[in-house]
Amino acid sequence: MEKANASLNRFFSGPPKAIRRFLLTALAVLLLAVGTRPAAAADKAEIDAIIASIPSDWPKAPSVSAKTAVLMDADSGEILYAKDATKAMYPASTTKLMTALLTLENCSLTDIVDFPFAAVNIPAGSSHIGMRRGEQMVLRECLYGLLLPSANEVANALAIHISEYIDNFVVLMNERAYQLGAVNTVFTNANGLHDDGHYTCAYDLAVIMQACAHNTAFVEIASTPSYVHHADALLDKDIPMTNTDLMIRSSSEYYNPDVVCGKTGHTEISGYNLVSYAERDGMHLISVVMGCENGAQYTSTQSLLDYGFNYFHQVLPGELDSSLNMNASFTSSPLALPVPEVPLLVLDEGGTILLPETITFDLLDKRVEDTEDGKLITYVYQGFPLGSVRLSGEDNGRSNPIFVQKEEEALSISSAEPMAAIDGWLIVSLAALLVLLIAFIVMTARIVTPKKKYT
């Protein structure tokens, strides 16, 4: 041990300055690189990897004729089924989901919307409600026109109302899509009329619908089978509007009582697209099918929704995961410890995930992530993420060091990947640097150690 210490002392104080300078520089570069690498953002490759990791013992998926499709849990974002879900496709009028979302996020339902020439100048034969240049309509009425008969001039008018010019509104559309986590979307207009550069994918439409479904005004309007704008002080004419989504019209052969609302889209190039939001027994699913033949958008959607509702069920980790309930550990202690006034490690009671019927909760692993809002627990099965639930409660016990230690112990024990928080690249780099360091220490020791003189 003394020889080792002596070698270290010689290394840091001995003659070979070039060697020391090299190693110290290498260490500084390594630490700088580790400290400054940005967190990876969600992208197409990441979503493709998640889809590829769907477990082999997942319930057998239905066969759908749609070119691309996805089935998602609207609450957790868990992907239950995917078929080329990130492949670029033409969205047609499903584009109007983003137009509606931005309208609801930036306007009042009582706004007065003008219809200038730039709004009503649409191709002959495209969907419309007959608005003419110079007419006006209350914004709430506009949303019925946008989401039910899928009126293109209404989409244009709303874009102009919000951003003055449609091109400016398109910028907002792309920014919002990025914020929501879209991975393969570029919008060039507000209505979905064909443009070679205007595309999205099934996964991105599901993410956009997920945001729309959280808006009560959107759900109320989009779930209406038919509506009539009656003549008023602004617009002196009646305009009947019928929802193009046959799954919410009770008279249709495709009617499905589980479907709350949806949005259709069709051009000759895109084929028939359909985005649906459905609910049954507390479960909320989003189905997207794209590139279908006429009628297949409904049969494919029906197959996906049946698959989700029949083979998956909703669970509440807050009720089932006792490993993260610190209060329970206090009350069950033989020492009869008093439960602290500040709630500790309580999972969000409203957080849900979906499990296939073949999997039980005890088979799941956990990943722990620190976020600005506290710790986020992601439940995984064979590496496939099922959804995340946040730890709630006042400061999550951070104010008491004892409770913080208890929290860290519980999380490290419960995590299926104890090294998940350590970057593999960092481990390899540090190991290589350590080997290099030892090698140079040995070399240096040999160089600076004086030879014995034999007398």
C-alpha cells in the first residue's frame, strides 16, 4: 500500500509533466462532455424502438387493411398496437384536429370570425358550408362547421382570425405539433387539402387527438351527430351541418356507441383516414387508421377498438404498488411509528396504465426519472413502457432528510434497472480512463524511481 501511495505521489509531483497534462486534460474533457450532453428528446427513432419492443406475449393483434394505424391509451399514451405508425402519410382533413386545437387554445368561443376572400377561395368541389366573402360567424359556430362537415373555408377563416395570415398560422401548427411530441409531421395549410409537402403519421395524429380529447369544448362539439346554424344577427341564413364520421351517427351501419368523437379525412391521394376517441368503463382509447379503402376506415377502427377494450384492462398503480407507499411502511412498523404529517411517496391516485389480460401487475418493473415536477415512475414489462405515474404529496418528503433516504432506498429497491440512471457510455469511458491512469502510474513509477547502486 505504501508503494502504491508513493507511486501516486510521484505521479502527481514528478517530472513527466506532459503525461500529467494529458491525463488531466482527458479527464476534464470527459467530465465536460458528461455534464453538457443534452437530454435526448423524443423522436421518430425512439418511438419506432418503443413499438419494436412490444412484448412477444402481447395479445394477438387484429389484421387491419389500413396502410398505417395505431391504437393508444388516451390517458397514459401507452401504445397497444401499431402498424407503420410513424410512416409519413397525407392526413387530408384530419389536419383540422390541429386547427381546432389551436383555435380553442387561443380564442374565445364568442369571438366574431370574418370570412375574407383568402378564406373562401377554396377549390371547387371541396367540403364547405357555403360561406361567402365578407360574411361573419361566431367562433363556436365555426367549430361546428370545421369538425362536422369539415368545411375548408372555415379552417382558413380560423387561421386568419388567429394569425392574420394562413402561413403564420401554419408556423403555429408545426410548433404545437412539436410541443405535443409529434415525430413526423409537417403542415403547410390549415385544412388538409393536398400538398406534397403536407404530411403526418398515425402516431402523431393520435398525440394530437390526445390533446384535443382533454378539451371539453372540443369533445362537446366533435361528438355532435348533426347541428344547424340558425339565422342570427351576423349571418342571416340557416346552415345544416352533418358529421362526416359515421361511427357516431346512430342511423349508420358503422355506428359504435363507444366512440365519443372523431375526425375523418379523405382525398384521392390520401385514401380514407379516421381518427377516433372512444370510452368504455373508464378506459379511453384513441384509434388512427390511414390510407384505407372506402368503408375500411370504419371496419379497421372497429377491430382496433374491440381489441383494446376486450384484451386490456385499466389498473391504478397508486392502489397496487405498495413498494412506493411510505405511509404504509410507517403504519406497519412493529415500532408503531407515527405517520408523518407530510405525505410521503404517494403515487398519483388518478394515474392509470393498461395491462393486457395475460399480464399481472406484479410482473412489472419500474424506471425512476427525476423531473422538474418531482419523480416520475414508469412501469415497464419486458422493457416495454406501459405508462408513467407521478409521485404526489407536498414536496414528496424532500423537507426531511430521513424521509429522503427512505425514499431513495425504496426507489432503488423497486427499480428493475438499478443502473438505469447511470449512462452506459459514462461507465465505459470512466473504466477506460481508469485503466489508462493505472498504466501511466506504473510507467511513471518506473521512470522516476532511481535505480539502486550496487556497491
